[in-house]
Amino acid sequence: MSLPDYGRAFALWRTAAGADWDRYVGHDFVCQLAAGTLPRASFLHYLQQDYVFLLHFARAWALVFAKSDRLSEMRAASLIAHGLLHDEMPLHVSLCAREGISEEMLQATPESPANMAYTRYVHATGYAGDLLDLLAALAPCVLGYGEIGRRHAASVGPYGDWTATYGGADYQRLCVEVGALTDAALEARLGPDWPRLPRAVALARHFSQATQLEAGFWQMGLDRA
Amino acid sequence: MSLPDYGRAFALWRTAAGADWDRYVGHDFVCQLAAGTLPRASFLHYLQQDYVFLLHFARAWALVFAKSDRLSEMRAASLIAHGLLHDEMPLHVSLCAREGISEEMLQATPESPANMAYTRYVHATGYAGDLLDLLAALAPCVLGYGEIGRRHAASVGPYGDWTATYGGADYQRLCVEVGALTDAALEARLGPDWPRLPRAVALARHFSQATQLEAGFWQMGLDRA
Amino acid sequence: MSLPDYGRAFALWRTAAGADWDRYVGHDFVCQLAAGTLPRASFLHYLQQDYVFLLHFARAWALVFAKSDRLSEMRAASLIAHGLLHDEMPLHVSLCAREGISEEMLQATPESPANMAYTRYVHATGYAGDLLDLLAALAPCVLGYGEIGRRHAASVGPYGDWTATYGGADYQRLCVEVGALTDAALEARLGPDWPRLPRAVALARHFSQATQLEAGFWQMGLDRA
Amino acid sequence: MSLPDYGRAFALWRTAAGADWDRYVGHDFVCQLAAGTLPRASFLHYLQQDYVFLLHFARAWALVFAKSDRLSEMRAASLIAHGLLHDEMPLHVSLCAREGISEEMLQATPESPANMAYTRYVHATGYAGDLLDLLAALAPCVLGYGEIGRRHAASVGPYGDWTATYGGADYQRLCVEVGALTDAALEARLGPDWPRLPRAVALARHFSQATQLEAGFWQMGLDRA
């Protein structure tokens, strides 16, 4: 299957992440999810942790908004952060309810170390750096889910809804938009030749490191089984 | 006229700010605006600066979102930040257009020192401190406009739209909500007796200092006349 | 052996962390280190990662300085951050050199996920919160090493220097000072009854979560063996 | 008199700030200080405010340390922040004591709006952006004092000590070092052609805006007379 086209920065960072990227998007958790063989306990554990994750992820996008100085970026970040909170979270809550996980249980979820590891990396990188550092740390999550969804969009079985969501047109469009937002933010600050600047190395490292931590998030799901 | 009831923290902080608060809500710029005697040049200068202000103000509310760890606060902050960007800003742009100030002119506005002073104080206080520090620094703007609007809601004349907006039911409701959000955030972290904690002094100081800088924002309008 | 006396906050947080604390200070890595049975490869891996750790740790103490608004705290934080950079790091570099790890190797160390997890948690918690949040997240590292050192101060064998350092008078004095700094910072902001405030729960959670991530740092050493 | 040589970034930013720079380094407060005609009340007011300023300035340099990811930058920033706290502040306290201003009075100084304006601009710019944004906002203070001191180093009269300090070899060396640190930080991230990148515009704007706010600090001194 062809690679997803989420823009220039993604293509570069994905290549630079190399085997780390493959370990993340091709993680056993993902393969078993797509094949429908993932133990239910793993999926439910993942869903519960994902609730906590979404809160921290929304906060990270709010930080993108706070750290932007261009109106177009502020608007895009606000749409994403607002949508996560007012659309995604309620959807996630009702999905969990269907699985027998109440909102009270979600709110009482003890955050797993692997969950903390990725989200706090994003926050720390974003606070310590600027908007570009933050976007590079966010990219593996947004776009990795897109690549995984796209690859397994035709999966059926018990987790078919999950792959259909991330492989679906809405989520793929979001990936294209986030990729374009990232490319535009880079060019607007560093010019069209930004990949040749020393700073490109640091940005690619944020992407790779966040990718490693995202793989840890999948592993957490498997370990629970 | 009775004092506005925007909650407990506001009442305490307002009292603690004393003469600084009166100098802000009773500033000559405000009196002349209400009386309709404010020079047009002052009002237009204020409108232009207010465009830049709104951008930084929206970013500050996005930071409230990013720094919250309670879902209700995240939702409220997202509604405000999102509303500022997607509703208030377009309204402001069309209001300015009617006054002959194009969006291009707005975007090219050189930010005045008094404008920087208040917004960066809010950002700096919010980044260096926690959610409560940020809310204390934001309160003078949100709630001061509410008190001014309420006091001058019946004003007619060239600036009657302005006073009607801030004295109107929608804005007054926002003030009550922001006051309640602030009170709830304080109690949820510091308990019901928070005004007796040493930290209350620092919070009141943020409010007073931000109040002084807000008065400087009005003065900037007058100085331009 | 009696518990170390590093102040009131530490005693409370340590108790609240419960089994997580025991898993951290009593981790197999630590036991094997004290017993002298830890594989050399594990120790060397730990040393290399610790170099990267120290950089992020020093930055965290610099953030304590930046986020303080009391001169005594600023001074204490500056002494620690400055000392880490100008005393600890050179010591660590020469210790590594004796083990055959050059400064170039140290600087090229790929940061392990467990290493990122703890340090970014501290940074993220500190940036998103205030000084107290940051101190609560820093405490498990500073004071946990103190407790471990104290417990194993009499250890001999290949890693006797390590336990002697952290069990020695200098490091124990630092622990007492950091405990006192933390207690004073809490009281100066939240008053003497701070443990009864709702906020105490959040602070204890930072401590517990950071403790879990610190245990992951030891595990990383073992996994490498 | 030739321009001071504090490096490439300073030369570019100084030129871009144009008349704003001249209004700052050639402010009446400075001219009267150099001529010895500045009213004593103005100087004393300045000295008191400068105490509060130094605290915030030291915190800003601690933030440089926290936001650096290169050891050389961390070391340089730590030296400056540490030196401000442990050398400059005590010197300032004893200078004030000779003028009849006790340490208690210094600690009770109500911070003036112009004082807040500059320091919070630096903090806000630094927290919202990255290390380079922060350095650009800090430069007008460090290097502006250097240029002023250099220009008036031969001044005698009641304020001769002040001009001698900033015009002296120690402070001039510091300016050269800070200029070199800034140049190196820019090159290490953005490459040797950084002035051609779009980001250079934003950095120059930070410098110009901070310069305007620094001029307001001098004006505060005059206004008090």
C-alpha cells in the first residue's frame, strides 16, 4: 500500500524515525487489533487509558493555540482542541459505556506509566520549546493513527469500528489538515528550506522520541492482557 | 448602583484592589465613552489596539484550558477561547470595517506598549504560576468590562453600542460564569477557606497589578486623542 | 532502620505513595547494586542514561528558580541547579571516564524511553502547574536517592562508591535542605494546614506518579543486562 | 563614538529597532544621569524599582537555563542567573543602603507598571516561545545598559559610579559574552543564514518591543521626580 500523504514534514520525520516508526505503527497490539485477535481485556484497558490520554491530548492542542501567533493556526488548533473536548470525549464515553465502562470508572482510571510518558513528553517539549517543537511531538499520535487506520481500514471483526474510524474519510481529512498546518507553520517561521537547518534535527528527534513513547502505549495494552 | 455580583473571589479582589480598581473602571476614557464625549480618534485607536488585544486574550484563555486538570474547567475555557476566536474576532472585524478600519489595517497594527503590558502580564503570570494565578490576572479584564458595561448600560450617543454590548444580558451572563468558574477553581484546589491562606495575598496582588495595567490601556486611548 | 527525616511533606507523600514507593526504593536494581551483584552492563547503562538525566534534572531545578517568587527559594534552587551543572556533571563525567565511557559517548547517548518518561513528567508538571507541583514531582528523585543511600550506606563491593555517595553526609544534608525548602514553600503559600486542602491530593499524586516513573528508570537498567 | 560590538544579532536587531532604540539609550533619564542633573528622587525611585527588576531578571535567566538544550548555554545562563542572585543583588542592596534605602524597604517596594511591563514581556515571550525568543527579549536590557555605559563611561558627578559600572571592563565583557551566546544559539538552531529566515522578523520584533518597554522604565524614573 502506498504511504499516506500527510505532507512534507511528516514524510521527512517518518523516514528519520525509521525502525522506531515501524515498531509503532506495526506494533503487535495494532496487528492483533486489526486481525481481531486482540484479547478483550487489552482493548478495554486501552480504552480506559485512552480516556485519560484524550484529556492530556486536548490540553496539548490548547497549548498549540496558546503558543501560536498566527490567526490561522490559532483557529485550527482551537477547532481541534474544542472538538476533542466537545465531540471526541462524549463519543469515547458512550463507546466505553457500550463496553460496560461507566464514566465514573473512566474518571477514576489510574493513569498508567506509559500513558504519562507520551503525554508529558508532548507537554514538556511544547512548554520548553516553541510551537514547532510542540507540533513535532504531537505528529506521531495524530498521523500515526491515520496511517494505521488507512492500512487496516478494511478490517472486520470485533474491532472493526475502531479501524473504520481512523481509516475513514473524516479522520484522514484531519490528518491531511494537521500535516498542512504543520508544514505551513514550519515554512512561515523557518522558510521553505527548513529541512536543511540544524533545527530540523531537533524536530525530527522530538518526532522519533514521541514515536518510541507511543509504541510504549501500545505495549501497555498488550501487557495488561 | 449596587455592585455587580460576579462571585466571591471578585468581591474580595475588587476590595483589595481599592483605589486601583476605581481608577480603572472609573477612568476618564470610560467616562467620556459613556458620556459620548470621547474623541473619535481615541475610540478608533482603542478599537485597533483591541484587535491585537483579543488575539492575546484568546491565547490566555487557551492557556487556561491547557493548565486545567478538571474537565468542567477545560470545557468552559475552551468555550471562551473558541468563542473569542470564531465569534468575537469576526464581530470586531466587522465593527472596525464600519468605522473604516480594514482587516489589513488591523493586522498591521503596531501593538502599543500599554497593550503589551497587560496581555504579557497575564501570560507571564499564567505560565509562571498555575491556573489560579492565571485566572486572577484575567479577572480584571473580563469582570471590569462587565462592571463598566453594567454601570453605563443606559448610555446613548455615539458609543452606545459599546456600552450596550458589555452591559447586555449576554456579557453579564459571561461575567457570572467566569466568576463562578474562578470560585469553583479556587475551592476545588484550596478549599472553602482559601481567602485565609497566604496564597490569597499573591492572588489578590495579581488582580491588583493587572488592574493597574488595564487602567494603562484606557490611558493609551486618551493619550492618542 | 528508622525512616529518613526529610521533613513533613516527604513523610506524607511517601506514605501516600505506599507500595509504589517501596517498589521504587526497594527495586531489584537497587538491591543488586547494594549487594554488589548487579551486572556491570546494567550499571554502565544506568551511568550513561544518568548523564542525560542530569541535564534534564538541572533544567528542572532552573525552572524551580524561574518559578519562585521568594528570594530564599530562588537562592536555594540556583545553588542546586548551578551545583548540578558545575560540580555534579564534571564528577559524573570523570566517574564515567574511569569506567571507559568517554564524554563523547555520554553526549551521544540515545535517551531511553524510561529516562524521558520521568524527566518530562517533572518538566510538564512544573510548566503546567506552579512551584509546588514542580517540587512534588522532583521530590521522589532527590529524596528517594537519599533514602536508598542511607539504607545501603554500609554496602561494600563494586558499587560501594555509589551507595557511599548517596548515603554520605553531604547528600543527606542536601536531602534535609530540599525537604525543608519544600515544606517552607508549601507553608508560605498554603499555610500550616496545607495537608487538609484538596490541593494536597494533587501534590501527593504528582509524587506517586513520579515515583512510578522513577521505578521505571531502575527497570531500564535491569532490562539492559 | 563607534558602536559597541556585541555581535551580529545585536547589530541587526539594533538597526531594525531604529528610532525606538535611540529613544531608549538616549532617553532623558539617561542623559540627565550622565550629566549629573537627574533629580535625586528619580534616581532613588529607579534604584528601588531596579531591586524588583533584578529579581524578575534573574528568573528570566533561570528560564534561559531551563529552556536550553546545549550544555554550553546552560552553563552560561546558570553563571548569569546565579551571579545576579548571589553577587548583583547583594551589591544592589548595599548600594541602596548607602542611599538610605533599607533591605526591608526594597522588599516592600510596590512594583511600578513600567517595571512589570518589561519584565513580564520577557517572561511571557520566553515561556510562549523558545530559547531564541527569550534571548531576543532579554538583549535590549543587557546590551542597552552596555551601550549606555560605554557612551557615558567618562561621566563624573553624583551618578559617576553607575556609569562607571556599566561602562567598565567587567560589564562590557559580559555584554560581549551575552552577544556571543546569542549569536551561537541562533546559528546552532537556525544556521548561519538565519537573518534571511522569516523567523528573523519575529525575533527583531521581540527586540524592538522590549526596547520600547525599557524606554518606559526610564520614563518611570523621570515621572517620579
